[in-house]
Amino acid sequence: MDGKALAEEIKKQIAREVEKLKIEGLRPSLAVVMVGKDPSSQVYVGGKERDCKAVGINFRLHQLPEDSSSNEVVQLVENLNAADVQGIIVQLPLPPQIDKRRVISAIDPAKDVDGIHPENVGKLWLGDYSLQNSLLPCTPKGILRLLDRYNLSIEGKLVVIINRSDLVGKPLAKMMLDRNATVVICHSKTRNLSERTKEADVLVSGVGRAPSFRIGKEMVKEGTVVIDVGISFVEGKMVGDVDFESVKDIASYITPVPGGVGPMTRAMLLENVLIATNLQRERNV
């Protein structure tokens, strides 16, 4: 499944929508709050800035020192809530002294483009959302868009997800359940993992610990749809959780790394900025 090609299509549409908003006198903006200088976070934030510029979304980075307090981060978020920005992200992970839940809860739900504010999470779990108009976590949303592009119905299928995070595994499980799949979530404490994966009609893996964790063809049954969310760097090369070359011959569909889920996640963030812009316009009418 070519996530890169679909993401490029989506980004072109977003650029057109941004241009229309500019004609109306509004330029959507994304504000990213980053505490400290974690190298991985710096790479991710740099990618967000490039993506925003590519489609005409204004990007603002707000950098705080590593030793900032929860109060200082919350105050910045509250200032951004009141400012002329349409999307807010607090880059994770945060330093250990900061209360992550308190910071996330401080974000205006209508500006929460990561889809992790308690109000947006609650709407997801109550089923009060739509793929097109709600602020949902970007990776699960991107995965569903990929499935839709390839006309892959998951109704009645067994979906096995190896990830239980708040940004990927948990929201993806709910969204898959809402499409009438049967969902199994696996994690580091799951026993006999390969027995679970070999049962899957759809296998989603987001571990990111290559080469110590790899999914080979012996863990996948014939005809499975394989979605690789994992990202690791081995000898300077980006790789996923799945041994792509061995699994591609038995999977019915498979996402590559790079070029699969990653570009879709980034495109969904840009789309969420547009959704947030519309939510705020409706609120202010």
C-alpha cells in the first residue's frame, strides 16, 4: 500500500483549501510546544515544519528549557489557546518533572490536532466522531484512509494490533471496532505472540525496536493485510517492524517503511489543522 502517493494527493488538496482560506483573510497556523532538545523530537518537529510550509500552513515553534515546570508549560498552552493559532501540539515525550496529563488537558479541544485531549478521546470512545470532521489521532486515521483507498473492508475480520499506546494502539482499536472488526491488542507482556499474529486477517505492528523485534513470514498467515507502524534505525537505515522482503510474498497487502504509514500520519496532521480551523470558525459564528 503506497502511503506516500496517497499522502501527496491529500497534501495537494490541503494546499488548495489553505489557498481558499487565505483569500478569505485566514491563514491556518500550527503551534508546536517543545520542552528541551530531545534529538528525536527535533527531527519530528523539523518534519512538521517542512510539511506545513509545503501546503501554506503557518508554523510556529515555541521552545522551552529542559527544566521548565508544569506551570510554565500550561501557561504557554493557555496563551496559545487565546492566540490566533488554529492547531496546538505539545511534542512528546515531556521531561519527567512535567505532568503530561495536566498539560494535555490544558489544550483547547478545538485546537487539539493530535486528538489526545480528554474531550476528544471521550468523543472517540463514545462513537461521537467522523473520519472527515473530527480531531482524531493521526496515525490511526491515516491507517483507515489507506484501507479505504484500497477498498479493504475489515468488517468481520480479526485485527491484531501490537501496540497499546494512546496515540496508536488504543484509538486504532476503537476505530476498527466501529467498523465491525474483531480486535486483539498485544503488547510486551503478551504470551505466545506469534500464535496471535498468525491468526490475524489484518496485522498492525508499532513496536519500533528493530532488530531485536522483527516480524518474519513465520508469524504471518497467507493473505494477511500487514500494516507496519514501527520505525527504527539500523546501521543508519530506516526500517519497520516487519521483514518486508520475506513477508511481502505472503501478505495480500503490505505497507513499506519508509513510504507507508509515516507519510499518511504527517498528512493527517495537516488535515487536522484544517479541521481545527473549521471547528473554531463554527464556534465563533
